[in-house]
Amino acid sequence: MSNHGGGPGAGRSGLGARLLAVPLRWLGLGTGVAGLAASGLFGGLDTVTKPEVPTVAVGTVVDGGPWNVTVTGSRLVGELPKLHLRDGRRWFSVLATVENTADESRTDFGDAIRLTGVAGIAEERPSQVLLVRDGSRPSYLNPGLPERLAFLWEQDDSTPVPTSATVQVWGTTRRLDTIGETWEWLDPERRAEVEVPVQDRRAG
């Protein structure tokens, strides 16, 4: 449509005239509705806050989504069989019993535990997960069979030995995936934190 001339909407009989004829209280109402919509879109009306992540004691069972996770300890170790450790590094391990509570075997058990704020460790997720009973790397965990796992991070060996560490237990929620229309474990979030004493076992 041309920007010039006298097509539909030109003059006071067109759209401009109709807007001018709208009572001012209508325009005020429209502005208010637009403001509410914008507030809702950007969270201005969102007064719901998530509860704080609880801190639980060592040995407490935490419902983590498709897992029950029980953090039992933490220790520093040196070389481990079949694992390559870079020079100037040591293994920082978190020990936990993990039970798959889903209906199928799962491979994402490495997402159940994270570390944050530990000096000398760059990544929150572990680089390795081993079975405590034989030192092997599991491919999956079967439903209803708890396993003792060692979650491992490489830590700079020049870092002072910490006396404790804050371990995060993460979980997900089983819900309908609106894109694929299938039930999935989604929305990862922290479920609990555990303050764990750290033992130095490198000499042993």
C-alpha cells in the first residue's frame, strides 16, 4: 500500500479517526493490559520463589529424580589402575550409593553428583565414575540395584588439602516432553547439598 494518497484509512473517516473516537478510558485500559502482559512476560508478576536447596547430613538418602543418592564420603587418592592422571594432578573422589529408581536402565548417573567451589577443580561434573566394588567403569545402572560409586575429578596437586567440600546432588523431573510428546526425565536442578569431610588417602 502506498504511503501517499487517499486510500482506506485516510482522513478522519479512516482508521485514524476511529482511534481518535475511542474513549480515553479504553486507551488507559489497553495500556494497563499491555503492561500486565509485559510484566508477566518478563517475570514482573512472578512472586513465586523456589525453596532453598536443603543441606543434609552425610549418609542421608536424597531423591534425585531417577536416582536415590546417598553421599557417604570424600577422599584424595593418587594413581588409580587403568586411569590416566596428568602430571601435577591427584584424584578428588566423592563416594555415594546410587540407586536407579526409574523403570529402565540408565546411563546418565554421572549427572547425579556435582562439585562447586573446590580449589584446583575446573569442572563441576566428574570426569570419571567407577564402581567401588571392582574399580570398573559402569556403562549403565539397572533399576532397583544400588551401587557404590566413586565420582572422580582431577585436582591440581599444589592445592592445599581441603578439610571438607560441598557436594551437590542433582535430579530431574519426569514429565511430558511437549516437543516429542513422550515422558522424559527433564529440568535438572539441585536437590540437596552435603558438607563432606575430605580424607587424604594418597599415602595408603
